Amino acid sequence: MIERDRSEREAREHVQGRLHEIFAEPYQAFSNDCIERLLHIHIMLHVLVVRPMNRGHLVLRVIHGWENGGFAPEDLQYIDYPLNSFVDYQQICETFETARNNQEPLPTLGNSLLLEPLNAAIARAEANGRQIDDETRATPARWADFPGGLSLYTLFKVYNRLVYGEDDAYRSSQLTADDGYREIHEFHLEEGEFAIVIPPGPQHQTENTLMVMHESELSPFASIFELSIPLFEC
């Protein structure tokens, strides 16, 4: 029971989140069968992305490095950009497009998005007397065996779906990360695939929102993003 309680505090999937305050059935709101699908996408982006951007609380995380079915934690690279306007977003798109066209290395912070926190979680577990074998280290599904590992496994699955695709149009998860409790709203749409990570409750108005996407989705996402910006402006 104690282990189950720890897991439920650490991470949960397919749960209710902030979009349940906006839509009656958010899990159906973005499917191709929904008549008002595009309106729902515009509203969601304006509320979860545009408003934090206008407050100066939006960070775009671009991920890359996994290719051809690979998923080694050390290969997943990333870079974070503060977004204060759509012009910022366009400049980031141009930066990545230029790097691809010139066959240059894509922008990165130079360290793995998963490996460092994984090593830190394993080190904490071993300091508390747990033995973590090599198979557990190399198998994401077994990370849940040690404290902190379930949150990392949940993030691993989000990143994997953002890189390789997913059939469900929308997923909602909750987890406790190093920066605190977070909701993850994950979208796999014709217009782009991305995840939005937000603090809970009223904290979303004062803390950063994180938008995560694979570098290949930057340009496809631009159109729907731009159209959602003036949605509620007079």
C-alpha cells in the first residue's frame, strides 16, 4: 500500500486536469470526429499557451536526437527558449531550418534531457540502500522500481510519443518533478504534436508553462499557433 501511495503521488496518467474546467469532455474535444474540433484547439492554445506567453511565463522546449526507433536516454537532446511573442517562435523555426539546410548540428544545451535526472534518481536510491542493476537502468519500464523513477518513466513516454507519434489525439498526466507538481497535456493533432506542462491551480498564472515539441513539428505548428493568438482580442 505504501508503494502504491508513493506511485500515485509521483505520477498518474489519464487523469482530469485543467482542460476539464474548459471542456465537458476534453478527451473527445480534439478528435477528428468532433464537429467543433478546430475551435477547441484554438481555445486550448489561447488559454494554455498564448496567455502564459503574454505574461512572459512561456518556455518552448525543443527536443531531438532520437531517430529510427532509438530511445537511449543519453541521445535525447533539448534546448529551451523563452517565448514572449510569435516573432520569437518564428525566429526559432528559422534557426532550426537553417541548421537543417546547412547540415549543421541542431541547437542543444549539450546535455541529455533524461540521463542526468535518471542518474541523480538512481544515486539517491542507492544512497538509501537500494541496489539498481544494469537491466533496470537500461529499461525505462523498470524505472518505476525506485523513487523518482516513475515520474521519469512518465516523461520518457511523453517524449517518445512526441518523437514517434501516437494515435490518441489527447492525453493528460500528472507528476511530481524536481520543480514540483505538474500537469502534462499532450496533443497529437494533424496540425502538430506537442505537450504543454503547467503548474497546478492558480500557480499557472505566476510560474512558467513549458511547451515541448520535437524539432520536426516547429514549422507545421506555426499556422495553428498564430491563428490562436488573437482569439479573444477585440
